[in-house]
Amino acid sequence: MHHTVEEVKLKNGARGLFINVPGATVMSMQFQFRAGNRYAENKDIEQVAHIMEHLAFGANARFKSEHAFESDFTKNGAYHNAYTSDLSMVYESDCADFEWDRILDLQKLSICEPRFNQKELDAEKGNVKSELTNYLNDHHRILWPRVQQLLGEDVLTYRQALATIANVTLSDIKEHHKRTHTTDNMRFVIAGKLRGRKSEILRQLETFELPRGERFEVPYDELSSGTPTVIRRKDATNLTFGFTMSLPRKLENDELDAMQTLNHILTGTTHSRIFGKARSKGLAYSVGAYTGSGFYDSAWDMSGQVNHETAPQLFDIIARELKAVLDGKITDEEIEAAKSFTLGRYQMGAQTVSQIAGFYTGRYFADDFIYDYGKVPDSIRKVTREKIIATAQSFIDANTWVLAAVSNGDRDEVVELSDRLTNLFNHG
């Protein structure tokens, strides 16, 4: 879908993107604050942000309860949600074009004028406890916070986070909202049919009744390699693993494009180098790769599930194919096929207003960077073998990595699998 993007900076310190999608019948709105779990006053109440997010659509200055607010918000089919991560708290909504102004007003109400009360707090503490307990049954979920810890990130596992719920008080919730929900700490992305409406949207945004403040700094953790680790679960019938490599800098956009191309070559299809070969040999049903760039560092992850008896063969394939990449053994045909796939997915990723907004939010909310949507195809086409190899080599040279797994087996198994990867980092 055709669209144009404009960044706006408000007098109250907030910043955001207006994405005009001519003819759109839907309006999509997202508001982000650096107010996630890492910004809790102390680790003893780490879940204060998550619980506050659950209270986001509860009682406020106009509605006495969550039920009343929800009933009014959704009466014409509008959708809303909120989510919390280590760094962010995000409020999002989609609505029919004809009621965009009403929904924006209700979003403003829930963000700026919540009326936190003990009854709803007690209920949401129970719901958050239930949510995190559910995650303990999801092996992929419990794996990654432990991987983060092993590398040196100052985060809690879900089991540790559960223990903090009972400590959160109503005053903690109010303090967290007051400290983090300031206009200077707010970013937003509003997408839809904006022509002729910008001035009214700006007027509403300028009237957000929040104090001025600061855009919080992103916490810095010094990362280092971790020891191979097993998270023991008696009910784990196979091995759910995460192998992550860290690079102590942000990747440039062309490096991210190169790694996206490489990851597709390695695990993107059933004829890929790692996943495809594993599937053809009956070794593993699921293996994936992902590269992301954070504020201070970047990560290259490989993860999946594998049966105990076939895990050594899978890890031999991983080690062998990564070494082949470092040796420059990537064909032009593989690179062009990956580019073609990525270009197709790029075009398919702009079918709805929400998809268009989502293209921009992740990076803009992270560091105020604005992707140029129209230049994406050219960026994909410019990926070279040299850039792929050099970027992959930079992760190897950093030599900061860890392998962890959820398993009913012993740590020795994970240590032995980790040893199969070690030679990669001695590659000259």
C-alpha cells in the first residue's frame, strides 16, 4: 500500500511518526514509553511495569472499571492491547476510520489519567502470575531469559520474576507511572488516512496531560561468553536449544540486510543449508536463525528443537555450514534466491495499515531511526557475498557466545554439543 511518512516533534517533548495511507479504512495507533521491566525502581518489584500494563485499560478519570472502559472502547469493533518488554511499554489500537478521533481520545485517557485501585491491582497481580506460570510450560520462553543472563544481561528469569509480584504495591504502580509516563519519554506512530486531519491529531497529542521529563537512557550491560547450561525440566522430551553470538556494537543497515540474507540461506526453507539438510536427514523438525541489533550490541541467534539422539548430527551440520560461510563458500545462486524471497516478503508485508505501521515501530521506538520504505528493495539487491562473510566473521571475531538448552538430560550433553561449535571461534 502506498504511504508517506513524516516525523513530528511536539512542543511537549514527545516525538512520533505520521504515516499517511490514502484511502485507508483503518487507523492504527501505537504509543511507546521506555518504561519496561528494566526501569523498575528495584529488582524486588521487577514486575511493576508488567502489572501496570495490565491495568492500562482499567479504571480511569471517566470510567469506573475496566469493564465499563472496555465496553465503550470496543463498541464499534476497535481493538486495543498493551505489552511490556525489558525496555518498553507500548499501548496499541486499531479502529475503523470513522471513529479515529474517539479512539485517540480514549487512548489518551487510559495513558494519562488512569485511576489505579486496589481491587483491580489484586486481580491483575493474579492474572500476571497466571501468565508467567503459563510461560514456565513453554520451553522456548524460559530459555531466552536464561541465555540473556548467561551473557551478562541484568534481567530476571520468569521464575525469578514470579517471586516479585507479591511485593508490588499500589504506591509502586503509581510511582512507576508518574516517573516513566512523561511526554519527553513518549514516542508514537499513527497510521491511516491522515490528509486533512494532521492539525487535529497534533492538537490532541499536545493536550496529553503528562508532565515533562526525560527520555530514559537504555541500560548498558557488559557482555561476555557464558558457560554451556541446561535448564532441567523432567517433562522435556527433547532438547530445546538456543545458540547466540553477541557483537559489542550496533550493526549497520547493510550488515543487517546481509545477515537476513544469510539466515535465509541457512535456515529459511526446507532446502536451506542447516534446516533443510537436517529435515532431509530426519534430524530436526525446527531450526531457525535470527539477527537483531540492539542499542549497544547485536545478536546472531540459532534455535530449535531436536531429539537427544540426533542432536550431535545437527550440531555438526551447524558447525560445518557456518565454517563454510566463513570460508566464503556461498554461491551466487543462493544469494540471488534469498534476495528474491526477501523482496517478495517485503511486498507482502504492506497489505494492511497495521503491517505498514509495524514496519517502522520496532526501530523507531528503539532509537528514533526511520527506515525509508521505498529504498528497501535497493538495499536488498545491494547485498554482497563480501558483506555477508565480513559480518558473519565479525560475530566470530567477537568470540562472545553461549549455548543453553531446556532438557531432561544432564549438563554434559550440552557441554558436548557446545564443544562442537568451539572450533568456529578458533577459525583463522
